[in-house]
Amino acid sequence: MRLRPLTRFICGDDRPKQFCPIFYGGISLLERTRQRLARSIPAAQTLFAMTRAHRHFYVNER
């Protein structure tokens, strides 16, 4: 199943699924991943590599 129709419905645009607040409470896939990592790896030791083209999506992530 493709997620693009769902992300378009939720966000109103064609943003990449990792930046779409799919989870309850408006949490994106990226934020959910960060939360899972935080249980075992300190945030100071966590790095997410992203492109500049997606900056306007991730600049507001927690």
C-alpha cells in the first residue's frame, strides 16, 4: 500500500511520509523513531541525515 494518498489527506500536500503526523497526537514517523531511539540512545548521540530539499519539513520537528 502506498502512503502518498494518506499523507496528502492528512497534510494537504505531498510531503514525504516520514514528516507526516500520522500517529495519534500529531506525531510524525520521524518523531516516533526519535522517541524509540531515546529509550536506549542519548539524544546527543543521535543523528538524522536529511537533505536540504526537505528542510521546510524537518525544521519544525522536535
